[in-house]
Amino acid sequence: MCRLLAYLGSPVSLEKLLYKPEHSLIIQSYQPREMTSGVVNADGFGMGWYHNQKDTEPFIYKNTLPIWNDVNLPSLSRYVESKCVLAYVRSATPGQAIDFSNCQPFNEQQLLFIHNGRIENFRQTLHRKIRSTLTQNLYEKINGNTDSEHIFALLLSQIKINKHRPLQYALRTTLLTLLEMAKRYQVEVSANVVFSDGHRLIASRFTTTSPAPSLYWIRDDLIFPKSVIIASEPLFIGNWTACPENSIISVREDCDIQVEQI
């Protein structure tokens, strides 16, 4: 299982977000508290962020090294400031390659996407089934072999099909599609997802068999005012709320939060 982090609110430096909290994402990479499988998250990391003034495609920084071994990240994190950030540290599923094509976040135009969870025996179960539902264009955009990237492709397909509906609707239909596939092939699926267009966060805590991987949110903390943070584990002592199992969390630019059951 990986560890996720997403931020939306007043501009913040990556240093403050990644390094300063007492249980930061850096610490979670080697000393996680709530992982249901795996021990460390040392199989790469990545982060994406948006320009504060311009409505451009997001910037992305990835590495296959453990996050604590990247000598460039401390300097970069002091320089970069953003109103919207997505980051993750990876614990690779056995059999999946440790290379850049499998590092998150994945992106498509304005969208950034991170995922924590798994599809049981992915290559033998839902790999071909998911691909068979995709358009040729989306099929060709898959560069790696992770279940995470295939879930992202399925989400992109639903966004296109439901282009006049809210983004959370596309995530809901994606998860329901995965649920239907999981039942048909009798496999376990978990999908804690966060994605963004730079103006909002859409997240899920989802599993076909309890318990789901952990996911929390906090709003307007004294350390991070006028903001919402979503994370696999609380970064610091505060008024964190556990996301309900099998729910979708939507965060607007004004930090309004809506939670709905799937």
C-alpha cells in the first residue's frame, strides 16, 4: 500500500507540506502507522502541483528512489509554492516494475491522479477486462503496468462519457464499474483515489471487502489555515476526520467539503 497526500487552499511551500509535519509524508515513507500491507514505501515517489496564477497543466516531479534518498527534493521543495498539491510514496505490488512509467501522479491535461490500493491478482483478473472497455486513444496512453494507471484510464473514460456531469459522478461510476468487475471475477479491489483539476479535490475511500485503506481529511487547521488536506495518515495532531468507508469526498476552492456514500 502507498501513502497519499493532497492539499487545496492558500499557497503553501512543498517544504512546509512535505517536511515540517511531525508525521510527514517523508516519515510515512519509512515509518507508516496504518498500512494494511507492506512495511515501507521505498519504491519511488512523486508529486504534482499547479501554477498559482496561470491555468496551465500541472508540474510533476517523480523519482524511483525512496523519497528520503532524493538529494534534489529538499531544495526544490523550498522553491515551489502552490495552492494545490498531490503527492505519494510508493510501496510496489510484487511483480510490478520500479520505473518512471509506474510512478504517480499520473496526469492527463489538467488532471492529476494518485491511488492507494490494489486489484487482487491484477494481471490475471481485471487487466484485460479494463483495457477492453477503453477507447483506442486511452488504451495507447497507458505507459506502465500498474492497476493504478488502469483505474485512472477507466476514470478518464467515465469523465469523457459523463462530460456534462460533475467530476465526482465520474469517480462514482468508475468505482461502481470496478465493483461489478470484482464481483464477476471474485477478486478484491481497494481504491483510495485523489484527483484534481487544480481547482478542486475529488477523493474516495473504497473497498469491495472491509476494511478499506485509511484516509483522513482536515480543514482550516491553525498550521494550514484556509485549506483542506487529505492524507492516508494524519500529518500532525489535530482535528482529523476519518473518511467514511465507501464514500466520495469533494472539496471546492472555497474549502467546502461534501461527503457522499457510493
